[in-house]
Amino acid sequence: DAGVIQSPRHEVTEMGQEVTLRCKPISGHNSLFWYRQTMMRGLELLIYFNNNVPIDDSGMPEDRFSAKMPNASFSTLKIQPSEPRDSAVYFCASTLGQGWSYGYTFGSGTRLTVV
Amino acid sequence: SQQGEEDPQALSIQEGENATMNCSYKTSINNLQWYRQNSGRGLVHLILIRSNEREKHSGRLRVTLDTSKKSSSLLITASRAADTASYFCATDAWGGGSQGNLIFGKGTKLSVKP
């Protein structure tokens, strides 16, 4: 398996633009997570899906953020409109079963810069 | 949600020395996990220790868990320059994150000098 695949690796966009981040989890994993990492706040959980259903989205900062998982092999995180404070590295991770039962496999991340 | 404390925040040692990192957590857990992150990369799962286990080994890694003190330690023996990375611990129940996800600490930045 190629691991968790995220795209793009880097994204630079202007304030106000829509940004879409993509993730392909490991085949057979049924839990998927979106995290955001910054120096100030560390790793923050944004949203958690289990069997394609959002279980916990309490970490999504505001209505500008939305996430979907239309099938078991694909998820998107969208920011519309983007703001400079959204600049961060966004990670997708997947795992088997319940979210804490097994180790997570992380993607390489998307470094987002909003100017 | 709240995160646990990791100690120290940064650690610098010479190659060949042992490195010990600690983390503490606030509530009951099902398991505790350790991850490594190299600069500019995603996190890599190192080891998982369940709440009914006290010690676990994997190669040069040794993890202990003391549920009475709500703390864990990661020991890397005979460190190498390639061990230079940030190390994170994560649990399922810090700050109430018990809906099936892990909550990560802020990490210990380890630097191993050749």
C-alpha cells in the first residue's frame, strides 16, 4: 500500500480564495482524521470520520471549514473563504476500527499558506 | 480540548547516549501511543501501550506506563543522529476526547549530535 496520500503537498493562495485539500486513506481503514498543525497550537483534531460518517467535527474552527467523505477511499477538506490565519500544515490520518484502538497512519501533509 | 504535558520540550544529546521523554495525561485512558515526526514530514506511529500494560519494547525503544501517576516515558537507547525528530505522545481521553480519536501533546524536540 502507498500509505495515506494527500494532495497537494503545498498550496499558496490569496485571502478569500477557496482551498480544497484531498486525502486517500489506506485501503481497509475505516476511520479517517483531519488534523491541523501550527507552532502555536500544536496538532489539533479538526474532524473524525468512521465508516464515512462524521463522528466528531467539534474541532472545525468555523463555518468556513467543511469536510466530506463521499466514499471509503476519498475525503476532502475545504476552506472557503480562506484567511491568513488558516496557514498551517494539514494532515490526514487513517486507522482500523475505533479511533484509538490502533496506531494512526499519517499522510505527508499539505502546507497551506494564505497570503 | 486540553492536551497533556510533555517533558522536556527540547532535549539535546550526543550520539550513543540514551534519551528519555515523559508525558502526563489527565483522565483514564484505553491506551497511550508514541509517534515520531521528522522535520517537514507526517507523524509515524512508534508504539502503542494499553492501559493494562506497564512496559513495552520495540527495538531500541522502551515505553513505560504508570496509570496511577497518569504518566508515560519513552526511552531511546544508544541514540543515533537519525533519531533527531519531534516525539509526541497521544491518548484517547485527554480533555474528554473520548469519541474515538487521539489527542496529541505538543511534543519533545530531540536533537542527537553526531
